[in-house]
Amino acid sequence: MDESSKAITGLLSAAAVRERAHEMLDIALGGGVEGWAVDLDRLATAADLTAATTRDQYPDLDVPFHARARHFVAGPPRLPEGDPQVRARAAFDLVILSVLLDAGTGPGWRYDDPVGGGTYTRSEGLAVASQRMFEAGALNDLAALSVETLAQGFQAGEGNPLLGLDGRATLLRRLGAQVQARPDLFPNGRPGGLFDSLAARADKGRLPAPEILEALLEALGPIWADRLVIHGIPLGDCWRHPAIRRSDASDGLVPLHKLSQWLSYSLIEPLEESGIQVIDVDGLTGLAEYRNGGLFVDTGVLRLTDPEDATRAHIVSDPLIVAWRAMTVALLDRMAPLVRERLGVTEADFSLARMLEGGSWLAGRRIAAELRPGGGPPFTIISDGTVF
């Protein structure tokens, strides 16, 4: 592999996400990121809200990892009993599909569960809807999945609009094609076959969490449509920003890998239930999504230098949005010790993944609901259903 390809491949890791996120924040603190000002004195307010939310949700502070499993609120999914590896493959299958469908819904969308009778919105609604589609076999033929099938499964239509429906269907079709093209990574012909690939990476029954992400970025890289591909290497959730400078092929590139990291967190429990111990969970980063990012905007840690930017619609590749997402990752790292201090817990007992769950994500949702009707993000983001 030549030096240019090595520089690009180096972006496919959690370490690269963390390094460039902190670099972006440091530049912004010096006034060098156009569109943004940072007030670290307000980080205490964000930590106060996150700690209070955590105590409210988990009074005993026994907080699980941030994972898609938390969103299957209508009851546990139906998975095979018996052989732990068969069960793990099925769990992988469901979780991979459900996470890839977990982008912002837009205001007003809801899902009426035909099994349990409840009504759910946002991430929980998407989780329950994808669970029901999975259980009914509606996601068995990914390569041929139509927008109409997905719309029916999500109960989406003119009276119940869901953002990014076409993008979600395209993403799953591309996943189906990738599964067929890479039997070395998906040996059973299903997304859940990735369990076997990860199990093979375990050393004496132990698997570092950053290796989960690296495997996912290799396995899922080609499924993302209209993303950067440099030297034949698909970069997924990686964008350009002029503040990040390098003297190699990675100049100006900011990796974030939000959905892939969310998926990495969500696969930890199925792996551990199969007997594989996942280590170095904090080697992953916080998630560059609008709940965590909104928390920092809504508490005043991050401030738009031009208030009119809050009234404009932005695409995800806008430097303003790229910087916001990157700084969100770095600020989560900076906030974690403050939250632990307020809760009286140690880093060993309260990982970043537990703070996200406890936590920052829900605190962002709560303050958004207080400040804006519908509780959406602090500004409008044009989404294709595959980022947020």
C-alpha cells in the first residue's frame, strides 16, 4: 500500500475520529473555525444536566452501555434459543439492520405497534418498527427491498411522513449487495454473519471495541451512497473541513463514523452474551449526532457566530455541520470527567458509553423539548436518512 493509501486508510478508526475532533475543538477555541465560538465555562451546565438526567433515569447508577437494545421498548426481540452462536448471529442481523435504519425521523412521525399496542416516536419508534419487520421476515431479501415495503413497515405516508425513506431503502439494498459480494465477511449470507468475522478476531476470548469498528468500516464501507471514495477506499461518514490541515492525502478530512460507532456499541452485548469479552470500550468515541451536539448548543457551550445560521437549512457536508459534529465528539470527552465527579463515580466504573446512555443523549433530547416545539435539533439539517 502506498503512502497516500495509508493516509486514507488511517481515517478508518476511532483513534482518527478522536484525534481530529479534538484538533477541531482546539482550533475553534483559538477562533479559527468559521461559524463557531466555544465557551468552555458553559460545559459545567451541560455536565450538570447530564448528571441529573443520569440520576433520574438510573438512581442506582447501574447504567448499561449505550446500545440499540435500549430502544426495543416494546419488549425483547424474538431470537432463537439454545446455541449461543446462532442466537448471536440473529441478534447481529437485527441490530445491524435496526441501527442502519436509525436516522432522524423528522417531526410528527409515529409508529403504532400492532403487537404490543403502544405508540412510539423517533429512535424508539424506528427500533420497534424495524424489530417488527425483522420478526415478520420483511427484511429477508435486502437486495430487493423496495421503498414501498419500507414505507409499509414504518407506517409512513402522507399523513405520517418519515424523513429519508428513499435513502434508508437504498442503504439496505446496498447492504444486501455487499453481503453477497463479501462472503468472507458475511459467511452465512446475512448481515448477522459478521458475528463470525468478529469472533475470529478475538484473542483468547477478548476483543477490543475499536476492532469492532474497524471491521464494520471495512464490511460496510461500500454501502454508503454519494460519500467520499479516495484511492478506491470508501470513507463513509467522513467529510471535508478547511481547518484540518495535513501534508498528505488526508488533508482537510474529518472522520466521524457515527452510525458505525453506534453499531459498534450495540454489538457489544451480543458478543459478550456469546462468551466473547469486549475490552477497551472507551477506545470508541462519543457519537457525532444531533442529540449530543444539540446539548452543547442548547447549553451555550457552542454558539453560532452568525445567529442567522440557525434559520437556514444545512446539508451534512456543510463545514458548519462538520465542525459541529467533530466538536461534539471532543466535548463529550471533556465533559465525561465532570459528569463522573458530579455522580461520584470513577472512570473504571463509568465509561463514556455509560455516560452516553445515562446520559448526554437523553439530556440533549430533554433540553431540545424544552426549547423547541417538537424537540428537534437546534437548526435544520437536510438528511437523506443515513447520517443523523
